[in-house]
Amino acid sequence: MGADVDNAFVSLEGVRFSYGDREILKGVDLSVRRGQVVAIMGGSGCGKTTLLRLIGGQLRASSGRIEVAGHDLSRLGRKGLYALRRRMGMLFQFGALFTDMSVFDNVAFPLREHTDLPAETIRDLVLMKLNAVGLRGAERLQPAELSGGMARRVALARAVALDPMLIMYDEPFAGLDPISLGVIGQLIRRLNDALGASSIMVTHDVHESLEIVDYIYFVADGRIVAQGTPDEIRASKDPFVHQFVYAEADGPVPFHYPAAPMGEHLLGRSTA
Amino acid sequence: MNGATTLLRRIGARVVEGVWRVGFAARFFMLVLLYSGQSLTRIHLTIREIYFSGVLSLLIIVVSGLFVGMVLGLQGYETLQRYGAAESLGVLVALSLARELGPVVAGLLFASRAGSAVTAEIGLMKTTEQLKAMDMMAVSPIARVVAPRFWGGVISMPLLVAIFSAMGVFGGWLIGVVFIGVDEGAFWSQMQAAVDFRYDIANGMIKSVVFAVAVSLIAVFEGYDCTPTAEGVSRAITRTVVSSALAILALDFVLTSFMFRG
């Protein structure tokens, strides 16, 4: 199960994080086993992306413990963190491809930076990675010539260029058409299984995620409010999960931003 | 009373923020120097930036240098001939360019042409998460993106200043000798006799190196430090041009007062 901490590849225990006075995460426990694809779901601004940044070491937790591959992130210096990141791949929301490089050079970038492989070997590896995402024919294109879905596939090829142990996805489905969405979903699952890696996906696309992931965590107001396998989530009676899975406008997550009662507001007695 | 307190608070906040930023910039400068190894060991990264900052700025530098020299020729002749010293036109043109106009005008042009482009590029890379992506790939953006651009600017600008001054002298010669008819022998020989290599040329080049470091640092810092939005990038570009211009003029005054005290 997802909460099996002993066998975990990534584990978070009581993790808290604040931006200034604003507390984003209020004690999160979470674990990801080797080979698992795990989704972290929740509404916009609930702290999902912050969680991913904490696991990637881009942010430091205010308290609690984050372990990746047996390393306590709070004890790693810059060198240790960089050594760990060589074994991580991350797909950013809009791909974050280097706009001054071609598709080929983008995928070759991590290989050229971190290995001394000869040019022919790098070429073979890049073509294999591009083939895996179905874009071998696009090697000479520039990022500006790609559609949103293609750019994300190239970024995916780049993220797995060094055969990472952990792949992280920040909103991999945002802004995609249904076909690209299905393609990316399948790729996430296939690449994870082919590499024997673990994947963490931050998303609010419930239906696509339920198809491909092994375990799901729901985050709301800085806490894990529900978790389970896709089948458990579908069958869940939890009002939050129900609202999320069936896309209901109102429920535990309110439709209205906190405000004074309408009557008071209209009569100008309140500025809230 | 309330208004005065608010005003004082605002001024205080501005000053504190300004000091913070100078501190950040100083720390950033140290980091850039610390991570400069790659700019030298992987020289192609720096050469690419020399091309973008230096070679692509050639046109504006050559044309401006020519026109500044031609104007110096016209104005200089107009003044000198009143005292019967028109033959000294070469000296006037060369000294003005080597000591002041070359480094200052070429520096200002470089800041607006290349400095702004560097800020925009780094700022947009930040906005589109390219710097974060690089960092997540265990590649330091300061070593890979910032340092080569910094050194590209530091190397290009003194060369552009030299080209600017040379074009200026050519422009002065074109107007003074070819169009107005100042004696060519006097023009060149007086220039040769009056312009000292160490006192005039070397000091001018030292100025250009100092300006190059200032402009390049401002350009990369503003790009790296910008708010990652369209508005943030545009503000950063404006700050680069304005701060560079002020830095060049202020540093020029300080350097001149040390170098040319008679």
C-alpha cells in the first residue's frame, strides 16, 4: 500500500512548510514505493506543487522529514542534492524546454552535461528516447514549432534521458486535448514500468489519473485528507473525494471564496 | 503627522530594500565568479555569448562611432580654426574618443543593445521555468547560463570600445581631412605625438573593462532576479538600461578623477 513507509522509496513524515506567515503544508505524511505511480490531487493552490518542489529539494521543509532513496534531504548539501537529482527526472507543467536548442539538443542536454559518452552514443540514446515518446521524426524541430502536447512529450524524453529512479510530473495533463492527454497518460505508465522507476504526479485530472496510477493522495488545506487505490477512491463515500471525483461545484471545497453575508456586502456594511 | 510618518516609513523601506538588493547583487557576483570555471573549460559556451553580445552589436557600434567621430571633426574644426589650430584636430578627436567618448558612449550603447537582450533572455528563461528545469537536472544555471553571458559581455565590450574609437578617428579624418581639407600629415603626426599609450589608451581601456564588468553584472543579475512574469521581465530590462547608464556615468567620474588629474 501507499502508506507502507518501511519499503518506501520516497517518504514524507510530518512535513510542514510556510511561505512567510502563510502555512502551505500543515503536517503531510506520504510514501511512494519503488515501481509505483502515485498521484497527488487537490484543488488549485492547495500545496500540491509545493510538495513536489520539496521532494525535488528545490524548497526546504520548515519541519518534518523527507527521504528520497534513503537520503534525508535536510542533511544533503548542494553536491549531495545534485548527485541525487541526477537520478531524478522532472516534467514541468509547460515542458520548460530550452528555447534556444532543437528538440534533439534538449534531450541530449542532460547526457552531454553528466556523461562523457561519445557523440554517436548520445545520438543513439536521444533517438531511442525520442522514439519512446513517438517524436523521433521531430528531432530537428525547434521548441517553438511544437504543439503543447508534443512539447510535453519532448520534455518527458528529456526527463528520462538519464534513466532516473524517480520521475516527477507537475500537472502533466494541463491544457491538453483529449488525444494528447491519453497519450501522455499512457507514456507516464509505460516509461515508469520500463525503467523500473517510481513516479509522482501532481494533477487535478481525476479520470485520466484513476486509469494509470497505483495510489492516490488527496490534499486539501495543506493536509492529506484522503488516500487509496483507484478502486478505493471510486468507491469512497468521503464527501471531499466524492466532490472531487464527480466534479461537483459545491461541497467540502466551497464554491465561494470566504466573504461576509451577501446582504451586508450589498448594503456596504462590510468591506470583506 | 500621520502622513509624515507614512512617508518616512516608505523612504525607510525603500532604503532597506535597496541595501538588500546591493547585498544580493554582491553575493550573486561572488557566485558568478565561483562558477566561472565552466565558461573557460567549455569555451564554446562563452564564444557563443561573445557572438550574441559582441558580434551582433558591431553594426550599431561601427555606425555610431563613425557619426560621433564625424561630429567631433565638424565641431572640433569649427572651434580650433578660430585659434589657428586646425591641424590639432586629430589630437582633439583621438583624445576625446580614447579617454571619454569611446568607453562611455560605446558602454551606453552596449548596455541598451546587448545588456537588455541578456536580461530579457535570462528573465524569459526564468519565467518559462527553464532555469528551474536546469537546476532539477543537477546543472547549475549560474554556471551554465549566467557565467558565460557575463564573461561574453566582459570580453566583448572592451573590443567594441576599441572599434568604436577607431571608427571615430576614421570619421574625424573623413570630415577634417577629406571634406574640410585639414593637412593630412599634421592631422596624423600631431595625433601620434600627443596621444600617449599608457596615459590615454590604456586608461581608456581600463575604463572600458570596468564598465564591461558593471554592465554585464547588472544585465545578468536583473534577468536572474526578475519577477517571473511578463511585467517583471519588462521592468527588469528597464532597470538594466537605467542602472547601467547611471553606473557607467558615475564610475566614469570616479575613474577620470583618479586617472587624469593633470
